[in-house]
Amino acid sequence: MENGSVHTEFEVFEDYLNYEHGIYQHVTGAYIGYYSVKILGWGTDKQGVPYWIAANSLGEDWGEKGYFRFLRGSDHCKIESNAVAGFADLSRL
């Protein structure tokens, strides 16, 4: 959360395909597979629900102009346990 964007994968269910806006939480539908995205930030909505802000590869016509918010803090659909990041060693430059 404090060192920039990270890459992650999460479990995708049928209801994710119908996402348009708001904080996504899996509610219904069969498991489809995994999807890979970049998490760019985080926030909390007016009701206090924490979320991740992520970019997808589906274009600006999908979701919130190519982005989506995903429930944060509970490893929902394994989005947090699958996150990976690296740190550059700039001392060798």
C-alpha cells in the first residue's frame, strides 16, 4: 500500500462480468477462473467500506472508465494473497 502499484490475480465469478460501478463483492455465480490486474490505490467509501482501486485490460467502456473498486482487507477472492511487487536496487546505478 505504501510503495506504489502492485500486480495481483483474483478468483473471478460470473457476477464480476456484470460489474458497472461501486465496490465489487462476489455474491452469486459460478467460478470462472483467475484475472490479472494492477492495483493502483485504495480508499474507503461513505459507508466506511474499504476498497482497492484497480486497472483492468478491458478498456474505458468497462466498469468505472476502465477501473474498478474491489473489497479490501478480507482477501476477497484471494486478491490480497496473490499480490506481488518488487523493489529496485538503485544503489548499483
